[in-house]
Amino acid sequence: MAVLMELSIFSISGEISKKKEVVKILQEFKANNIDFELSAMGTSIECKDMQEALRILKIATDCMDCKRYYVIAKFDCYDGRDNMLATRTKSVLQEI
């Protein structure tokens, strides 16, 4: 089962810019050899299963150095499919 996860996580206090928080999480993803695709509103990651997606989500939440933060995670679970991160937007853009 492939799981495509889109994740947004940010503190709800402190600086208006969340750049430092995002950089810290993405550096941790790189240190753990996690491939990701960053967009203006979140980060997408393709996982082999839900267990891996939740492990990656835990890595992100462990990076948060604040009393309170907000997490938005969406999961697209698709049995027998892979390479979704590379092909999902490409197939749509070909239709434009």
C-alpha cells in the first residue's frame, strides 16, 4: 500500500514567519533520507505504508520546539501504486 502524505506543521505563537521551523523539519528529513516535495502550503512525502507515514510525522513533530503547534496531515492510500509523488501533478499538467 502506497501512502502519499501532505503535511503542514507550525507553531501558533512566536514569529509570523515559520521558515526556521520548516527548515529544521526538512533538514531532519534529509538526515533520515526522506524524499519530499515542498510547496507553499505544505510538504508531500510518498511512503510505503501508513506505519512509515506516521513515523515520518513523528519525526516532524519531534522537531517542534514550542509549547503549542498545529498539524495538518492528509493521506492518500492507494494499494499497489508507487511513484505517486512524481506522477500525480505531471498527469494533470499534461491536460492543460
